[in-house]
Amino acid sequence: MKPKRLSLGVLSLLLALALLLPLASCGPRSAETPTETAAVTTAATTEAPQKYTIRPRELGESVSIHTDPQAAYLAASDPHSILTYANATAEASRPEPIKLSWSIPASAAGHIASFAVRIWTKSDRSDVKTATVAGDVKEYSFYNAMVGTTYYWNVSALDDEGDTSTSKTATFTTETQAPRNLSVDGVTNVRDLGGWATEDGGRIRQGLLYRGARFSANFDATDITITEAGIRTLRDEIGIKTEIDLRQTTAVNNRNESGGLTASPLGDSVRYCAFPMEYGDVLFSDPKNIQRIREIFAFLSDESNYPIYFHCSIGTDRTGLIAWLVNGLCGVSENDLWRDYLFSDFGLIESNPANARTRAKNENIYVNQLKNYAQGDTLAEKIYNYLKNEIGVAETDLQAVIRIMKEPPVSE
């Protein structure tokens, strides 16, 4: 008996499916949304059924990166209440990890060799990060997320027969509350200058300028204190291109504060730049510091130098001055400038709690001087005019720093 011929309708359906197959394998061609992601994943599952169904746990909106004490401080009405939450003598500056977890069917138990977790934010997945965990672990701690950002992620299971099953794509969105503090092994008090809202409705761009403590011991350039894991975080994951060292390079008690360092501990791919500054009551008045501020703003005006990590010794006073000037110039409120400065007390920066940073530490050194400057209606305008007229920063450099660092308000 001759085999029955397929009907014309069936042939048409098969042809249509054949034409759709190549399209289903293409990546997303526009901004990715959870609905679009689910559609792509469903199509892929229809074409190639998964051996195991891996189910990621959805986290939803407003996922916090801050520990409970950090969150409590940031929610407090008074930015000067830091000593209620931290006293600078314990390492508490690092963020809370975001826990990504998933479930597997009972039939897969004991058969999974490893899981691959992929996390990204861009529709073309060009920024995807992949981490591998053991097959008996169904959770991954994701550190150093940006604030106010939607993340996409999925997980693949590799079983003992070499087969791979991939979950659907899940999403979560981090809360908008800055600072974006980071976990960098061997370094305390690290955070992104970005993430803070500006008074005109804009926001400071994340991923460009980072502040923190030193990578090597004071007075001994051979004593590298950042670990290999910390180097990988800053150089390979964060992508730091330039290290700015604000420590003194002149002799202090016959010793050099930076230890004569001439290259970045992060490696040869990272440019090392020394802009040595004096500290203490002369922080904003020493002629050498005035010159350094001009030089630093000229350096920050060149977009090719970013991402930049800048530091002094413990990342509070000289580092805090530059952070205050940059974010204040871009329009961050005085309260939030204080919160960023005082957040340093969550770091291990002092051995004596009496030395914790407080309002009095720098208010009379530069804060009041900038607030009370006559030229300008807002703090941002006062800082702009002070830097231009009193410090001598070129206006083109000021405008470039604002353009690079500030996301303008979203027009309605």
C-alpha cells in the first residue's frame, strides 16, 4: 500500500514552522521586557524541550542592596545620625548580596553536575556575567548591583550525562536608594559616586567614578593590601581604567605616605595617577591642594579616563572633598552629600570610635565656605562658581564633568 500523501494544509504548516525556526534562535532585536523574554523562552522550549524544568524565584521590584543597619541609617530623617548605626571601627561598609535561587524537579536531584547563572541588564546581553555553582547548590549571591536598575537572569543545569537545561528568564529591579556600596576584598569603604538624585530631577551616572580606601599600605608600596579577588572585582568586573592616588608623595616624618608607589596594584592595564594632597585643616586652603583640585578636574573632564577609582588613605577626607565637589557640582543635595560622606563610618577606617567622621569634621573646612559663597542661588551654582573663580578650574572642565557624570532630568 502506498503511503498517504500529506495534505496541502499540513505541508503549508510545516513550511511555516521551518521558516520560523531560524528567527526563534536570534537574540532580541529591541529593548528586552519580561513579556518579550518569556515569549522567546517559550518558543525555544517548544523547539527543543528541556530535560529538566528549572524554575528561578522571582524577586520583583525594589530589591535592596543595603544591610539592615545601612538601610536604617539611609531612612533616618537626620543624615548626621550616623553614630547611631556605625562608629568606623568595624567592617560594615559592604552591600547585602542579592540572593538568586531556583528549584529543580525531584527527578533531577543527584544528577546535576553544576549550574551556570547568567545576569545582564542590556537587551543585547553584551554585559552578561556568568557564574558557576556546584550542582548541589541552588542559590547564588550576587554582589555589587547598581541601584535603580532592572536585571535579567537565568540559570542552566548541566547534568551527569552532559545535557543542559535552561530556565526561563527572570527579572528583578533594585531600589533607587544610593549609595551603591561595593564589596571589594581587601579594601574598605568602597562605593560608586553614581546613583544619587539631583535636585533638578536628574541622577548621577553609575559605573564611572568610584571612591574608597587605598590598595597598598601607607609608607610601604610593596605591601599590597587588596587581594587577588579584590583586583578581579575592580579591574575585570567593574572595569577600572584609572587609579587616582591622593596620598602625599612628599616626606612626612621622613617617610612617603604612598610609599613611592608608581604603578597601580590593579595591574599594568590600569593607569596610575598621583595627585598628592595635604589633609587636616588645610585641606581646602593649602596652595598645593588648590593646584591639585584644578588638575583633578582637568583629568575628570576627559571621558577616556573612566571608569576611575580614586582614594587617599582610608577614603574619607581628601577623597570625601573630591566626592563632595563632583556630586555637589552636579546638583546632589546637601543632605545627600552628608549621607555619602558619613557613610564612611560603616567602613573599618579607625581603631578608636572617637575618630569616627561627624559633621564637625569638615563643616568648617569647606562645607560652610561653599554654602555661603555669594555667587549662585543653589548649592550646585555656588560650587560651580567657587571652583571657577576661587580655585581656577577651567569652565570647560566643569561643564565636561557635569556632562559626563550627570543624567539630565527625564522630560515628560
